[in-house]
Amino acid sequence: MIKQISLKIANFIFKNTKLDTELFEVYKYGIEITISTLLNIFWIIAASMVLSDVISGIIFLAVFISLRSFVGGYHAKTYFMCNALFLLTYLLVYYISSIMLVLVEGELFSRLLTILILLGIIPIIAFAPIQHKNKPLSKKQSRISRIIGIVMFILISITALAFHYGDIRYGSFTVMTLVSVSVLIIIEVLKSGRRKSND
């Protein structure tokens, strides 16, 4: 559906402008990504409203999208699967962090968050950025994205721990959002490795 809508929009744009027709596919892909991103944002905000916790939705979107834009990660085959996976990731992060708050307390909870942060940064140091076939990066761009991704992960981790020690319940949620980005990097690396071994 997204591809069909994007095709119609791109056709309309190129019929009513003097843009170079060689750029048609670039524009169409850009429109597809924009629509998919807007849908992702809509579903997360809608889900967070249902959960009566819009702040969690805003934190998830801010952390996930900002970090992911530099480090990359798993890419679904269809936009439907992408939207569904994004929503599922948010819900898993929300409920796992909620369960952690109930089951783990005190110093043990602080240690658990620290361990998750240390484990979470490993895939970013080792594999980021995961490149998409439609968005190749030069060696310089790749190096810069990796450095920014690592620095961003560290800064967000410090913020998350500050939330936690300040007795703000979104500390564990922020950490789990960071971890979800790392898990999706691992999934993409494993998927790519499997695909290469089958070639």
C-alpha cells in the first residue's frame, strides 16, 4: 500500500514539475520512507496513549530513531513488517522495563541496568553502522556514523542512569530502548551472515 501511494505521489510530482525523470526512483523511495516513518510515529504514539503513558512513546521515538539513524540495524522485507516490528519493539521494551521495575529492586537493579548498558554497546562498537543497500556510506561517512553512534549511546546511557538514580521510572525504559537497538543490530548481522553463507 505504501509503495502504491508513493508511486501516485511521485507521478503527480513529476507530471507537474520539470524534475529530471532519472530522479524518479530516488523521489519515490524518499516518499516511501517518509510515509513509513510517519506511520511508525503514529502507531507508537497511539499505543502509548492506549497505555496512558505518552512520555514513554516520546522517549522511545527520540532514543530509537536518533540512535538508529547512525548505527542502523535490522531491515524488514516489507513496510508492513517494518511497522509491525517497530510497534512490537516498543511494546516489548515497555513491558520488559515495567516487569523489571516490579521484580528487581535496589542496588541489584542499578547493577542490572549497568550490565545491560555494557552489553548493549558491544554490538555498536563491533558492527555499527549497519548499512542499508539503498543508503550506502563511504568509509569516511561510516567512520563518522560509528563514532557518533557510540558517543550517542554513552550520553543516552548516562541520562538513563541519571533518571534511575533520580528515582524517575523512565531510566530502565531508556536503557531497554538502547538495548533494543543493539539487539536489532545483532539480528541483522546474523541474517546477513546467513544470507552470505547461502550465496
